[in-house]
Amino acid sequence: MEKAKKISKKKIGESGYINENCWLVKTLNYTPYKRCQYCELKFHNCLFLHYQIISLILILFFFTLSFLVEGKASELVIIAVFTLVIVYGYFFNKSTDKLIQANFAQRKAKEALEELAETLQEKVDEQTKKIKDAYKKLRKAYEELKVLDKAKSEFISMASHQLRTPLTAIKGYISMFLEGMFNHLSPKAREKMENVFYSNERLIKIVNDLLNISKIELGKMELEKENVQIEDLIQSCCEELKIEAEKKGLKFYFQRPKKALLKINIDSLKIRQVILNLIDNAIRYTQKGEIEIKAEKINSKIQISVRDTGEGLTKEEKKKIFEGFTRGAAGITYWIEGAGLGLYVAKKYVELHRGKIWAESKGKGKGSTFYVELPIR
Amino acid sequence: MAKILIIEDKKILAEMYQDKFSQAGFEVSLAFNSEEGIRLAKKEKPDLILLDILLPKENGIQFLKRLKMVPEISKIPVVAFSNYDEPKTKKEAARLGVKDYLIKTEFTPAELVEKIKEYLPSSRI
């Protein structure tokens, strides 16, 4: 089979070409007619054979007839028979030529197609190999990255636990100083101590954020869901931060929906943290004007919005605001100094609830509105 | 006067809480590891145990398991108090019957005292 294939590599019509379909060519390596090279017919249909046998039968038939009738082969009969065979041969040739030509064309087309398929296959194989190699490389890089990412998260988690112990000690002792447990503090010392206390609180918050992020990224964050009346949750957040807003002289109000909203199944602690974060940011970045908080049902979702008349956001900030760290030309930078990781954590929490969080702003100085959308079911 | 046992391996924190609880009128005993905790619990029979989770050798979870096996002290209420707040550990602790799982950085010592009072019978405060 291998050999035959190799031989047939010679193109049709070339010298040394062996037509596998012709029994004469194949077995005897004998080509009675040039067109036998092109013949596509199988053994029992061999035109050459038909011609030979039919001619022989004709000759034998007439010779026998002539012997039976006249006792010898007369010259007339001989001439008549051979003329018949030649005439027959002429018409036979003529009628079969067409057939063989058609077969030849078919054969040629088939070979061209096979050749094309072969080169195509080669190309496909080559491309497939390239793709497979590239995939392997990518897969390896991905695995490495995953390990690295996990190591990073575990490092942050561990480091944060380590950080929390000294932070607890600082918080504890400063609070005890402030309570006057060790000594009476002068008003100035008390003021400084309070600053230390709040700086430490901020540090604790950052560590908590880092810890939460690493938990989310390690897939260890779990939701403790319960049915919550969202207006009540927002109300309590507002009450907690109202003083801060009033200190800055801001108008601050929560527009409760006229009709009570449906209870939703959420992790109230985490959503509370999200809402607190949004309100806290609104207060921090608004110098004058108002902050309005709303909750309403839109289709099958509950939408919470926090609108302020503060600094507003540029287009770029709007995009990057929910990213933890962004890598700019100057390396790793926060989007706005002091905003920290709160919004990144908020986004992750909302996404864990299959919700959406986004910001809208008409531009710098024109205030901004933050939205949170949570599915009812 | 209520008796409280604090199991905490970080000396600076242990002493800080001891100061605060003593000032608030508690009788405080300190243990720096699980082993010592069991021994002191048997000896002092405290009204409540304040338990850190990340401890050397045996951690807080193992302490809770051991506590449950000693009948004379197994009924003492325990409040877990740690900076380690992995959900798995929290669940495990809840399963072993802790009254609460508090995160250290969220409380000043004074706030902790108030919180702990919630878990003590009123006659002991």
C-alpha cells in the first residue's frame, strides 16, 4: 500500500506512472493503449479486454461458419471478418474515447483535490501545534500567576493578623489614657491623644480592608444572609453619620420611600459597610451643599443612591474609582488620596450579592451620585 | 465579684486587659497558653473565660475541645476574643459553644468590659 502510494505520486501522463485501477498496467506493467493509463474502469469493465474478446469471438464464429458451409476458410470470409473487426475497432475506439476522457478529467480533479487536502492538513497541523504550544505557555504562566496571587493574598492575610495585635495594644492603652486611668491629662495632651486614637482607628480600618480583600480573593468570604428591611438599615447608617455631616454644615437627609420596600435577603453587616462607606465618602468630599440618600424599587431590584454636591468625578476617576490599586505611569497609586480601599471592598461585597455598584457625575465640581443595585430575589 | 480567666499569649495585651478588668472590679487570672488555661480553670472556677484563638502549641479551638471533656469546667461560658477572624474558625468555635466571637481591634478595653458583662449572670456583676 505504501509502495503503491509512492508510485502513484508520479502524476498522470508522466512516464513511469502506474495506473492502479488498470489490471493490465498493475499486474503486467503493460500498457496496450496510451489511454489505458487514464482508464478508471475496473477489471470486468476493461474496454481493452472487451474489444479483444469480442474480436476473437467474431473471428472464430465466422471461420467456423465458413468451415461448416464450405469446408475451408474462403478468402472472402477472411477479408470480411477482418474488415468487420477493424470497423468494429474504429467505432469502439471512438465511443470509448469520450468515456475515458471524462474519467481522466475526474481522476485529475480528484488528485488535485487530494493534493490540496494534504497541504491543507499539513498547514492545519502546523497551526494546531503552534496554538497548542502557545496555550501550554499561557497555561503555565496562568498557573504561576495564580500561585503568586494566592501567595500575595495569604501574605496580606497573615501580615494583617500580625498588624492587628500591636494596633489593639495601641488602641487599648490610648483609650485607657483618655479615660484618665493612669494620670489626669492636660487638655492639650488629651487633644493630641485623641488624634493618635483616630489615626490608629484609620490604620485599623485599612488593615481590615486589606484583610477583607484577601479573604475575598482567596474565596474565603462567606455571606451570612437574613431578611432585611433595607430602609431601616439605611436609616441606622444615616443616624450614625449624621453628626459628621452636621459638623460640616451639610444638609443631610434620607428620603424614605412612601411605600415600604420588600424585605431582601442580604448579609446586613456587609451591605451596611457598603452604605456607610458611600455616605462617609460623600461627607468627606463635600464641602458645602447637601447629601441626599434614596432607596427605591426599580423592576425586580432595589436601588440605593447617595447623591452629593461635592467634588465630583472626572471620566477617568469614574472608571478607576472601584479598582483597588491602579498601575499608572508613577507605579501603584490610589485614585484619590485617602479614599483607600473602601470602594473596592464595597464593589466586591455588592458583587457577592449579585448586585451592581457604579458612580455618575457630570464632571469635576458638579457633585456625584453613587448607586447600588441589589436583586430582590 | 465576678471571676474571669483571660487566656492570651501576648503579654502586652494580657496585662492591658488585666488592668482594665481589675479596675472594673473583676477578679482576673491570666493564662498564657491552653495547658495553663485548663489548669487555672479547674483551680479558680471562673465565671467566664476570655479566650484568644491563636495560641502557641494548642490553639483556642483545641482548648475548647479539651474544656468540653472536663465535666467540672465544661459549663463555664467562653467568649472567643481574637484578631483571627476566618469564617471556618468562627463556625468551629460557634459549634463548640462559645457565647460570642469578638474581634480585638473593634473594642477598647472599656468597651470589652461592657460587652463581657452581657454574658455574666447579673448577680455576679
